[in-house]
Amino acid sequence: MEVYPLGGGPGLWVFLVFLFPLVLLIIPWVFFLLNLRGLLWRVNPQNRAMPPEQVWLNFIPVFGLGWFIYTVAKVRESVRAEYRSRGWDLVADFGYNVGLAAGILWICVAFFVWIPFLGWAVAIAWLVCWIIYWLKTSDLKHQLEVGPPWFGPGAPPPYRDYGDGSPGYGPPAPGAPWNAPASTGGPRAPQVKQCAVCGRTIAPDDRFCRTCGLRLP
């Protein structure tokens, strides 16, 4: 009679060696794709280079290796077009370079992961670039939440409902309703604030300066 360590059968070792690391990767991957989906939802539909729901195609084995690079490129195109339409300065690559590096390293991991030392080195490099890209796109998503400052006459327009509980200013999508959250009590009067670094006028809900990119208090 064959005795297995830890009192488990071969199924336990299959889980520990193959399935458990896969589960550990899938969970953060889902949250990462939700972040990209939320970023694309904050881009006006006419500026989107790809529909938000297409980020889930990154789950397809093998196909997802190339689709990730495609996603990185389309996210940059979408955000850049949104910045241009809002009149914001194009002062960054919108995470494209580090995202492209993560995509190339992700392909290398698929081929070299079985090679001792080299496989682990490539995997660690991919993980670092992936996390950096995640953080950059998360910051972009927060910047697009509030929309451009309102300089028109009277009170600013009601909040735009992005459909995921994160409203912001800006022109509504074609056919999309304008909804004001119940907690706001309707449209708010504009308040004049300025960035402490460059002196640009900012909206009350801005989290980043539109000119210098400084995170606002």
C-alpha cells in the first residue's frame, strides 16, 4: 500500500503544484481586468478604441498573450483621445511603455518558465512591470472619474452616471442619462480652487492637476 505525505493522495499534489498557483494568479488577474474595464468605461464612447468588455478576452489561453499587447495599445489610444477631447495636456505615455514590456515578458514567461533561474527571472520581471502598469492605469481611471472642470454659466451639469457607481462631470454618452447621486442633493455650485504648484484652476472633485499631474490633497 502506497502512503502519501501529509495524508493526501495524488490529487492533493496536483492541486498544490498546478491548480493552487493558477488560482493565486487568476484572482488578481480578474481585479486587474476590472480596473481596465472601469478605465475604458470612463472614456467617452466616441473616444474608445475598444469596447470595455473586450478586456475579458485576455482570459483566453494562448490568444490572450497577444491580446494583452493589443489591449495595452488600445487603452493608450482611448485615454489619449479622451484627454485630447477634454483639452488636457498629453504629458505622459499613459502606461504604454511599461504595459508593452509586461506583455512581451508575459510571452517570454510562457516559453521560458520551465528553464531554471531564467524562467523565474523573467517571471519576476513580468510581475514587476504588470504591477506598475496596474497602478498607472488605476491612477488614469481616478483622473477620468471627475471629468473636466465646469466653466460654463451657472451651476455645473449633473453627474454623469458611468454605470458602475463612479460618476463624473462631462458630456453624456449618446443616449445615456444624466443622473445625480442621492448623496449630492443635486447639482453643486462651482468652487474656485488652484493647484499649489502650477496655479491652474481645478474643479472641486479633482484628484489630480490637469497640467502638472500633481495629486491634490
